[in-house]
Amino acid sequence: MGEQRATTFPQEIIDQWAGLGLDLAALFSAGHLGTRMSVQVLEAAPDRVVGTMPVEGNTQPYGLLHGGASAVLAETLGSVGAMLHGGPAKLAVGVDLNCTHHRGARSGLVTGVATPVHRGRSSATYEVAITDEDGKRVCSARLTCMLRDADASAYRS
């Protein structure tokens, strides 16, 4: 489904996570489900996470982008933002996801942009705007993650 692009991280995130010996791009990727759905995380920072997903292969029987696919994209991007906000000492766990679907998409790529609504010590909430290639909003989502204490073993598979 096209070329894979590397995730762009700000230098302060690279520095913050450097001593852990982790592959940041893999850790802050879409995971196995996102890989099956061809989700790509393009930019990742605590204040903005951007990713794309093709409509093709992620449709419901009527040929429209599946609402669950939009939810996967939204939860992926919001979770990455929450993890980056929490830093290496925290693990983000989604506790609430709300998606409102505004219009259908039949082809092309959709792009999600996650921005923080709240970033606290124990929780983080991100709004995710998903748009089609014409810039029209397909879905508005909101994800709240609980931030739990993590040790180094939390990042091993």
C-alpha cells in the first residue's frame, strides 16, 4: 500500500528515550493491528501526532471507510501522544474512546491529527481529527488514556 515512511520525532523525545535501547519508531508505531490496516505514524510528539491510513482494505460492505478503522487510527495516534507525554516512566492505557463519523470516504488516504485536550500526571486526553484527501473531516474522536507507572520490562514484547 505504498511506501513506508519513517516517523519523525523531535530531538527532545529522542534524547529522553535514548538510554533505554528501544526502537522508538517500532514502540510508537501502530502495532500489529495498525500494520494490518496500513496505518503509518508520520510525526510523533506530545503536542501533535500525525498518521495516515488507506481507505482501501479498511471498508465496510458498502465500500465506505469502516467506522472501526477510524477508531483504530484515532486510538493509535492518541495513545502515541499520551505515551510521549508520560515519558519512559509511564505507560498509557486507553480508558475511553468516542468517535463521531461525519462523512464517508471511499478511496484514498485519510489523515489523523491528534492534539492534546488535557495532559496531567495520571491521565491524558487527545482530540483526533480525521480528514480525507480534500481536507474534509471524516471523523472526530476523543481518547482518554490513564498513565500508569511503568518499569523497563513494560517495553519488552
